[in-house]
Amino acid sequence: MGGIFLIAVLYSSVGHGGASGYLAFMALVGLSPEFMRPAALILNIFVSLIAFISFARNRHFRFHLIWPFVVTSVPSAFLGGSISADVRVYKIILGVFLILAVTRMLLQAKDRGSYKKVNIMLALGIGAILGFFSGLIGIGGGIILSPVILLLGWASVKQTAAVSAVFILVNSIAGLSGFVLHNEWPEMNIGLIVAAGVAGGLTGSYLGSYRIGERPLRYALSFVLLLASVKLFFF
């Protein structure tokens, strides 16, 4: 359970649930694909909820940033979660995008002093696309949403972490619902895994929202995104 704990600490520190990390870890230890997808979504729900509460309590949450993404992402995630498909090509595409996004983020490592107004129509479109792929692959979508928001200059790193946590939470619930309705539920004993995830989420979200500054958090996010891209390529 140590691996789940460490993944939850790292990912929750930047407002993420950690599904991409959990999937890679579970693949390494030889768990079945039928178990991995719902287990990762369940962990995502717990860890992203904890991260959201922590970042929101420290006043980093901005409702105007999240609602356009959520409106279109939730039904799209439900649709993606209900589909059984070979997702290898989609994973490679997302992995390439993450590497490009990380490169761009590191080139502009300094946080902006002011931020642009959210383009509602663009956010609605992005939410629909990210939601579908989130449900299809079994992730919350925050690994893709975070760099998009930062690269568009719509929010700070900590504000991005807060809205990403909400995005991951609602899409994980929608994706799990789609999975449950259209797939046979595997036999699984997930109590210890969830406990490790919750402990890691409490630790990481506290560090990210209260203890780590904007620039170190940007580097932490870049590291998380690189890990996620590696997972998408090889697992």
C-alpha cells in the first residue's frame, strides 16, 4: 500500500486524484485490468475530494473557472466510461500532448501577475473532449486540464489545482457510473487501498495548499505530468 500512499501524496499536492499513477502502479504489481479501472476511479474520488476541500479552505477555489468545463465534461465522461475500446492510440496522443505542455510550462516557469478572462465557449469545448477521454481511459482528466488552464493564462497554479480537483471528482463519479451500468463489476477488496489513498491525499493536499509556494508547485505539477505521460505511453 506504500506505493498508493506515495502516489496520492504527490498527485494531491497539485490538486490531482492520481488515477494515472494508480493505474501504472497496479499494472506493475500485476493486478487485472478489470480491477484497475474501477479501483483507480474510486481512489480518484476520495483523493480529489480531499484535495478540493484543502485548496478551497485556503481560498484558492474559483467557481467561474470550473463550471464551463464541468457542464460538458460530466455527460461526456459518462459516455466514455460506458465504452469498451482499445485506447492505446488515445493514450499515446495524450502522452505526447503532456510532454509538449510540460515543456511549455517550464519555459514560462514564472507565474503571471494577472490572468485572462475565461473564454466560455472554448472551455465548454475543452470540457467535452477531456470528459470523454477521461471516462474512456479511466482517469479524472486533471492531468490534461491543469496544463491547459495554465497555458491559456486563466489562473494561478494553486487556483488551477483547486478547480482540477473538482473536475477530477465529478468526472471520476461520472466515469465510474458509466462503468458500473455497462460493465460487470469485478470482485475486489479495496478497503486497504482506499485507506492508503486517503492518508496520502490528506498529506499531499495539506502540503500543496498550505506549505508549498507557487513556483515549487509548478515544478511538482510538471513532474506529475511527466509521470502521467510515461504511464500513458507504457501502461
